[in-house]
Amino acid sequence: MPVISVRNLRKTYVVGDIQVHALRGVDLDVEAGEFLSVTGPSGSGKSTFMHILGCLDRPTSGQYVLDGQDVSMMSRDALAKVRNHRIGFVFQGFNLLSRTSAIENVELPLLYSRDHIRGADRHARARAALEIVGLLDRSHHHPNQLSGGQQQRVAIARALINNPSILLADEPTGNLDTRTSVEVMDVFQRLNIERGITILLITHEHDIAQYGTRTVAFRDGHIVSDAPNTQRRWAEVEMAALPPLDPSNGGTTNQAAAG
Amino acid sequence: MMRLLMILRVALKALNRNKMRTALTMLGMIIGVAAVIAMIALGKGAQASIEDQIRSAGTNIINVMAGNFMAMGVRQGSGASNTLTPEDAAAIRNQIPTAQYVAAGVSTRNQIIAGHQNWQTRIQGTDVDLPLMRSWPMKYGLFFTPQDVTTAAKVVVLGAVVSTNLFGEETDPTGQIVRIKNQPFKVIGVLASKGAGTGFEDQDDTAMVPYTTAQKKLMGIQHIQNVTISASSAHEVKATAEAIAQLLRTRHKIMDGNNDDFMVRTMEEMAAMRTETTKTMTALLAGIAGVSLLVGGIGIMNIMLVSVTERTREIGLRMAIGARGSDVLTQFLVEAVVLSLFGGSIGIALGFGISWGVTEFLTWPTTISSEAVLLSFGFSAIIGIFFGFYPATKAAKLDPIEALRFE
Ligand SMILES: Nc1ncnc2c1ncn2[C@@H]1O[C@H](COP(=O)(O)OP(=O)(O)O)[C@@H](O)[C@H]1O
Ligand SMILES: [Mg+2]
């Protein structure tokens, strides 16, 4: 059974008198353990699609079944619970709270967990998540003391804190340089292979798409191609080949985050 | 509980982030609450001092005032009628056995001059019974005698404040000559201090002359303005007052159903009247102060609205990672309540300070009541919830994606 199953998904925005058809009937199945790259030109509906998959938005029509449960018409609170427990979301702009340490940023979703988690446990889990992304030594740094790559890895750790089975990422390397992008893609590949987390990752760069197992392409709100990646890239291999810089530091500091 | 503690931490952090703004917002609450506390303290203090004054004046006392401002039709001020006479006072003394002490009285304000010093004060024309019924001892010299009253002697007994202001502290002025309305008066005594304590009317700021002297030499009138009577015991007060009223009605030939041209009030009734007035004043002042509290609340609402707008992206993110609308609502409500309660607490402290200062430097009596403190504290919380609710609902209703996209 696919973890994500989408049928005839449509999203229409109404801006004044104009109707913008962002999604015009999308069908897609994603199996557990897949690493799906979503590509397509700007404005083709990728983000709209991903927001619906991430339960951040609701479709105008169509069906979205997540883990065998229809979530397309769930209540706001029920969607919040799905976002908290079952899905991790990584944004292009990191969206870390400023003036808040990395570890506190990572702990944030636990604040809204429906289970009561004690302070010590929250801390332990946040440390574990930071360790996965290799930033345990930076846990008390604030976002403005971290590079763009590091900030994105903190954001990934935050997405991981509730052990989601699915990780959604909307152009996570969009604000990063090549070298840092490889580092971040390494994190995604390891999460996919070592932990079996299903990953859907938007990118408009063909290169980045090659890190996944399969690529779908959007155009004008439709999926126009869907094929497995034959020449998959491996970030770990590429990183070893790169000339060593500062091993823990990745790239330039980028756009500040929300908060 | 745990959860609330965490939310409280988030709120404190958010408020800490913008210290200046937080402080200014709280200032509105601080001023409002401090004003309410101080006003209530002043009002309560005045009330207490009136009760004190009554107690020190003696509870057996009955006052007869010329004129009747309670009468319908013609509105005369108290003392405006000239139908009350020294003979009425004599009749009360002679015909009512329970009237232990009786003193006819008039009163005027005049300047008293002694050498280069002068002092404006209330000059009471009264009778020899007054210090007896009010248990008012002398500090220096003696009170005037029945003979002084009969002859309208130009003698004066000074209150402690007047004596101090004209002759200095700890100086015995008996035998000195002072001038009132350009006439020489001989100082024959000084009354012991009753202590200020009253705030509005210092009992020691007075000078007493025989009422006959005041009538003829200072005011040029034949009638008197009031009669002060002391009943022989506390149980006799009511009956005595009634008997006095009957006697005066007969003497003034007032028919049944017609309005009296005088008023008889026991000390208790006067106390009740003045307490009532003070209560109204207190409520009025507290109401005005309450308006500033309201303004403080609007300040909180304003700043919370700004905060919600500024933190739209943060709200969007919190929702994206699982915060429900109710979580966001609680967070902003707690922030508003923390603001108002914190401001309220400081305001209460400041209110205490102001009340202390007013008593210390202006010598007005104040009484801080626990009700006022609880009321202000509760009011602060309610204001936080009330004025925080709209901004918090606004935040809670945000759509996560739109909020995240907000610039
Ligand atoms: N909130 C919105 N209101 C109106 N139109 C929108 C909104 N979000 C996206 N769109 C429109 O929907 C289309 C798809 O946008 P999007 O999903 O962001 O594309 P992509 O991520 O592939 O660049 C675009 O034409 C865009 O202008
Ligand atoms: Mg996009």
C-alpha cells in the first residue's frame, strides 16, 4: 500500500475575478521508502502540491490518502496533529526562530505534541535529532551564528524530532551553494536509506533531482513525466571527492529565518 | 500545568525580546492601577478620618442648624435663616432635662493679626459649655467665663494651630493682644491639640470667642446659626433630638405639615451623611482612575495586534509544525495577561507608594484596603484577557501557509 496516494487533486486560487488553476488533476502514488524528486519550472504547482501533501493546505477537490487515511477534508486541528506527528516539513527559507538556540528550535514541535513529554526527554530527543544531522556541537548556537547549510540541517533535525515516516522538502537547497547542497542532500540520503524515511523533495535543478530514486516533473499543474532515476548520485561519495574545506562548516550564511 | 509553564516561558521570552515596548505597554497598566489604588486609599482614608472626627467630637452630640436645606420649595443654605435665637438655646437648656450641655454658636472666617504675623482662620462664636461637651482640655490659660459671654468681652481662645502660627510653638500667648477685624482681643487661653488627622478640616485651626462677641463685634447680627447640645447619655440622644425639634417647632410656631426652619441632626446622622458623600467621591475618583486603566488595556491590545502582525511568520511556522489554533490563542492570551498582571503588580506597589507619600507629605489620611488590591489585581487579569482576546483570536485564525508567506 502506498504511503501517499493522490487522485485527481485540484487546487484553484481565486484572486479577485481571476481563477488560478495551480493544480489541474494530479494522480500520484508514493511507496514507503521512496526518495521522490519533484521538478518543474517555476509556477508549475510544485509548492502548492507539496503544501497539500504536508497538510498545510487543503485541495479544492480530489482525494489525498495518507497511510490509508483520507486527509483531504480533515478539520484544522486534525491536520495540525498530522503535521506534528506524521510529517516533517523542510522549507527553502529554513524558518528557524531567531534568537532561539538550535536545540530549542529542534524541540519546538514537541511543545505542540499531544503526548506529554517531560523536559529532560525533550532535550534528549532534540540532541539525538541534532546528532543525526551532525550538529550536536552547535546545539546552543543561534541561527545567526550558523551557516546556511547548518541552519538547514537544524531545520531537518526539527522535522525529524517526532519520528515522522515522511519528510517533505520544498527546495531545501534553493538558498545554498553547491558544496553545502551536497552536504544537505547527504543528510536526506542517509535518512532515506538508514531510517527508511520516505522523502519527497522539490527542486528545479536537474542535478539535485538525481539524488532521489525517482523523479516526477510538473508543468502547468499536471505531472508530465514520472520515471525512476537511472543514474542516481550519491552525496557521500561526492563529498569524499571534494577538496576538504572546513569539515563541519558548510557554505555561506544565507537568508535569515522567520521569528 | 507543565504545558502552561512552557507557554509562560515562551511568553516571557517574547516580552523580553522587546524590553522597551514591553515596559511602555506596562506603563499604561501601571499608571491605571496605581491611580485606582491611590484614589481608593484616599477615599477610604477620608472616610476613616470622618469616623475618627465624629468619635473625638463625642457621639452624644446633637446639632441644631438654622435654616433647612432639605425643605422643598425655597432652598436655603444651612444657617441662612435668621429665626434661631439665643433664647431658643436658653429654652433648650432650661426645658429639656436630658440636654446636659448647650452652646449657642455662630461662625465666621477672619484674619487674626498678632504683631507682624497674621493667620486666616475659622472664628467660632460659642458658649462656655463647648469644651465640656467635647472634652477639650486647655493647653494654656482658661476658657472664657459666663461673664465674658454676658458682657460680650473681647477675649479669644486660640486653637493649637493658630497659636503656633501667630506666636510660635511652645510659646504661651495668654495675655497677649491680637487684632480681629481691627479690634483688639485679649488671648486668654489656648486649646490642647486634637491632632490634625482629619485631612479636610483641621480642628485645631480655629479660634473661639463668646458667641455674643462674635454677633455684636464681628458679624453684626442678632440671631445665632447653630446650637450644639450634648445629651446626658448615649441612649438619650434620639429622644433628646426629638424633644428639641418639638420645642423649637412650638417656639417658632410651625404648624403640622409645614417645613421646619431649622434642622436637628445627631452626630451619627451627620457622620452617615458625610460618609455617604465621601463614598460617592471615592467612587467618582476611582471611576476616573478606572478610565486610565481602560486606556492601559487598550495599549495592551494595540501592542498585541502589532506583535501578531510582526510575528505572522513565526505563527505560521508554529502552525506548520503542529500548533493548533488554540495553542496560538493561549500563547498570545498568556502574553497579554502576563503584561497586564505584571503592570498591575507594579501599579499596586506604586499605588502604595503614592498613598504613603500623600499621607507623609500632604498629611492627608489614606487607607489601603485589601479589597482595593484584590480588585486591581483581578481587574488587571480581566483587562489582559479582554484586550488580549481579539489579537489572540486574530493570530489563531491565521492560515499556516499564508502566514509563512507573509512578508
Ligand atoms: N496563495 C496563492 N494565491 C494565488 N495564486 C497562487 C497562490 N499560491 C500559488 N499561486 C499560483 O499558483 C501557481 C503555482 O504556484 P506554486 O505552487 O508556488 O508553483 P511552484 O512552486 O512550482 O513555483 C502559480 O501560478 C502561482 O502564482
Ligand atoms: Mg515553489
